[in-house]
Amino acid sequence: PPAPVRSRNEQMQLARRLQHDREARREWLREGLTGVQLDPREEGEIELVITLIVSYFDIVRKNLRDSVPKAIMHFMVNQAKDKMQVELLRSLYKEDLLSEVFVEKPETTEQRKSCRQMVTALEKALGVLNEVRSMQE
């Protein structure tokens, strides 16, 4: 589904809130390192790991946020399809309508009769052709 249209102000508020969330997660991850002496290289590596973890959780959250509506729609559509199928079959197999369902159109009956006559005529013609061929041999 298309993203909801947001005003510039709403977009700025959302960006600030997301940045604040990212910073809060960073601080939470850093809390486990209080009192640990690190050299600059280790601090850089830890900062990289923290950035990767925060990015990973952002991706997971986005995927989850995208998949929930899809799952809901999947179950809603399947449930509606099943109910509709049951209702259609129920209405189809009503005894009083059953004879109407299997009634053939008069045009179809006439066409079938015409086709049978044509097949009979063609079989006779084939028999005559085979007789003529056998006489010539």
C-alpha cells in the first residue's frame, strides 16, 4: 500500500523520533561497557558493531511492520474465500435449483443433433469412398 501522505512538519517529527530511538538503543548497548578501558581501535570496532546492531534491528522492525498487514490480509482473504465458496456451493446444490443447473439450452441440444447427423453422413461417405477404392483395385 502507498505510504500515507505526511506534512513536512510530521516528517520532521518522525525523523527526530527515529533518531532519538536510534540514540536510545545506542546508549542501551553502551551501558554494558561502563567501567571498561578501551583503546581507540577497540572503541571504533565497538562503535561499528553497535551501528550494525542498530541497523539490523531497524531492518527487522521494518520487515515485521511490513509483514503484519500482509499476514492479516492473507488470513482475511482466505477466510472470505472459504466462506464464499461454501455459500456458493450451498446455493448451487439446493434441490429445487439442481434440475435448472443441469438443463441444457435448446440451441446446444439442436447443435448436438446437427453434429450427430453430420457424423453419420460423413461415416456413410467414408464407407462409400472405401467401396469405390476397393472396386478400383
